[in-house]
Amino acid sequence: MTADVDASVGEDGRRALWVRLFSPRRPGTLIAALVALGFVVLAAGAPWIAPYDPLAQSYLRINQLPSAQHWLGTDQFGRDVLSRLIHGARNSLLFGLISPAIAAVVGTTLGVVAGYFGGMVDRVISRVVDMLLAFPELLLAVMIAAVLGGGFWNVVFVIAVAFVPGFARVARSTTLAVRQEPYIEASVAVGLRTPLIIVRHVLPNISAPIVVLTTLWVASAIRLEASLSFLGLGTRPPAPSWGNIIRDGLGNIFGSPWPIIGAGFAITMVVLAFNVMGDALRDELDPDHAG
């Protein structure tokens, strides 16, 4: 009976959160969610939505202006720009969603372990996290990517490592606060095992800032992947991603500016959409910040 009541309360709370997020007083959040959903649909359906093969070249179609056949024109190799942008969305969004998720799991685990157990464990983990935080995210990602090279999972690993320290610091600080709560002391007193205490009492009470941080860093991961691809350290050509589309278009900006315009617009819209949703989620889950 208690479990049923808890599940009902949790479900009601999630439903109320969704209602508040997408209420009429937050039209920006609804628009941002629709924009993000639109790009996700484009990425998922790229093979069927894109009008042309993104890798198909034609010397007869080099640097064409936008037309009914090619809505965003073609590039210096005669490839359809719109098709490359649609397929590039798949790579960019995959990196943007997978990397923060992995970083959240690893960073939260390290932060919870450090904050809950303290002592030598806390000192070792905190020193490693501080060392990683000494480097800006892009610089840290560039250094690791330069060693590992491109490739899908290498780039995912690079971006995840760049984000792990932030998650670890947030998880540690919130765990230190939760660790002092009476219900934690009561759980220890009645003999509950430490893993059970962490899963049942610590993680649910530190989940709000982790969820908010994950949402905000989806946008950062997309920017970071685009930066790495622009520098030649991310997605390897000819596979399209928004970053290497801009890189290819930069050398042909006077022949066809549409790759740069299209990819830049796509990155801007997605980053803004996830940032707006992350800010709204933070306001709802962290009333102190909103105030």
C-alpha cells in the first residue's frame, strides 16, 4: 500500500511539473520544446526525409543557388546542402544526448561516493576533479581528442570526460548536504546497507540539479562537438556534422555561403532550445534560484 501511495505521489508530481513547464505563462518553453523535438525528428528520420544522398557529388551541380530542386543550394562538391544538414543533425544530436548522459552517470557516481564516504576517498576524487576543472572544457576536449583521434565513440568519450568534473562537483556538494539529514542518520541507525541508503535516499534527493545540469549541457555538448569537428578532431569527413559542414563551407564562402548559414542557424536554434528548457526546468526544480 505504501509503495502504491509513493508511486501515485511521484506520478502526480511529475504531471504537475510538466503542466507548469508548458503552461501558457511559459510560451517560450513550449516553443523551445517543439524546436528541439523537430530537430530530433529530422535526425531520426534523416534517411527518409533528406531529399538526396548527403555524400553524392556532382560536378554539374557545383555551387548552385537555392532552388526548387536544392532548397539551400549545393556546395563546392555539388552535394545538396539541406541533405547534409539533415544528416548532420543525427551526428550532432547523438553526441549532444549520449555524452552528457554518460558524463552524468560517471560524474554523479564519483560525486556521491566522495560526498557520502568522505575522508581519503573524498580527497582523492576531489583532487582529480579539481585538476580536470583547471582546464576549460574545449581545451580539455581538444587535448584528449588530439591523442585519441576522431571516430564516433572517441568523440563521445572526449565530450563525456570534459563534462564529468562538473557533474561530480554538483553531486558531491548536494550529497554532503543530504548526508546530514535526519532520515539518513535514521537509516544508518536501523541498519540499512550503504548501497540501499544511497539508491533509496541520496540519489532521489540530489536528482533535481543533476537533471537540470544534464539538460543544459546537452546544448554545450552540441557546441563542443561542432567545435571539435570544425577543428578536424570530431566527426570525420565525408560524414556530415554541423561542425565540419561549417569547416568545409569556410573555404568556399564566396562560392556558396549556404552551408555556413544553414549549419550556423541549426546550431543556434538547437542550443537556444535546450538552454531555454534547461532554464525553465531549473526554475521549477530550484525555487531558491528562481527567486
